[in-house]
Amino acid sequence: MVDNIPSESLSPIFEGLVPQFSTEMRRTRRTRILAVAASALPIITASWVAGATTVTELDPTQQPPAPPEPTPQELMDATSVLGQSTHIVRAGESLKSIAEMHGIPTAALLALNGLSWQTAVHEGQELVVSKKQRKPVSESKGSLPLLAESPVLESGIRADDRGRIADGVVVTALTAEMTTNARIIIQVGRELGIPNYGIVIALATAAQESHLRNLDFGDRDSIGLFQQRPTSGWGTESQIRDPRYAARAFFGGPTSITPGATIGLLDVEQWQNMSLTDAAQAVQVSAYPEAYAKWEVSAWNWLFELT
């Protein structure tokens, strides 16, 4: 074809002239150009992919080994870091958030409850979070059952070791002010992942110390819901008068806002196996250590009523 003749081989007589192509020749030339362009695309694409991912990155021998998947038995042996065997679902919670709260894999939570990844939980639903179940109260040694394990009636009123409500027990009605402060204590306890029993101890303690009122007076310099003293390291007056601050200070633990200055409930060793009175007294060091006990039934009722 004319367009394939090298320019150096043309006779000088044709110098400066533009070759003329027929319609058929133009069509053939266009087809050849498109074919050449199309054949180049895979090369361009391959070059782009190679630039985005190097050969080393694709080499499986260079990749760190994937962690082994937990066996079904390991999932079923999961244990809540909060020491709970079950969890009551609250508004806004998901399987993932519940698993994180109890320090177990989400897959373990699913396995323990026979659920699938598509399962949706609902408020008030009870989920198993530890394979180890609570011991029957009859197995508890001594005359006093472990209060962290003793039964609670559906109404929220604490039962004795035979599943009965003690004779003459009266649940104290909450005023508007008491309700507001009780809700704050419960909310702070939930945010910190405190088991129900710990929240009940806090409610009963505040009920004894201030009748769940945010007092600006008390014995010596004691103030607030828990009658905490600035001179004992609980914080400034303005801090202690903040109910959220006071509740966090009472709970203490790894996220304590008074580290090294005071001892909160979570800092008391084996507090979950203590009576409510002993646990509260370990924090408050009250002159009337037995006074907290009378609020326990009411505190359980408040917790369930306001949750």
C-alpha cells in the first residue's frame, strides 16, 4: 500500500505531495488503527494493576499468618469479664456492643445463645454471656447466700435465700428529685459496665447517706448524694455536688476520677461476694455500718423500675 512506502525510498518527483487514499483504503486504515489501540488496552490495564499492587504484596508467603479461628468449644467456654452469667438487653444495645461490654467475641455470644449473625436483639431480652451459670442458692455455704447470686423476683424486689420476700418489707417510693438522682447513678453504672448488684449497692448507699438528695450539708464537710468529703480526697465541693461525678467517684475502679485518694466499690476485692452492707461500708467507712441493709429491697426495685 502507498502509506507503507518508506519516505526515503520515494522519488524526488513526489516530494511535497500528500498521498490520496480511496474510501476503501481509509476504511482499512481506520480498522487497523482501532485494532492496534484495542490490543494495547490489556497492556495498559495490566500496567495499572501492577502499579497498584506489587508482586510482593500478592505473594502469600510474605503475608503474616491469619490468627486461628476459635473452636466451637472455645466459643462456648467464653466468660464475661464482669462476672455475669446473663445480660438483660437495654435500649440501643447490639450483639456487638454487648459482647464488647463483657469482653467476649461476638461469635461466642452467638454460640452461647444459639443465634446467627442476622439475629436482632430486643430490649428486655436475656442473653447468656458466660458458660458458667449461677449456682443454685441452696449450694451457697453459710446462712447468708452470696448476694451477687441470690434470686431476684421479676418485680425487681430482692428475695431471701428461699425465693420469698421478707415479711414487712416496704419499698420506699421515689420523689421526683430522688428519681432524677437514681437515674443518674444507674446511667453512670451502665456506662462503666457495672453489674446490677453494684448499681444496687450504689443506690442503697446514696439512699442511706442522703435519701438520694444532692445535699449541700452533712456531717463535718460531707456533701452530695454519697456525703463525700473534700478533705478526704473525694474532690472539690463543686465536683462532689455534681451527681455524675459523685457516682463515678463512688464506683472508682480502673477509670476512677480520684485515683490513689479514695477507694471506690470496684477497688474493693471480692465486693460481689460481700453483703450489701459490707460492700457499702468498705467504701463509706460509716459510723453506722448496718444502716445500708434496710435499703436493699428498695434499691433493687428502683433499678428495675427505672431501667
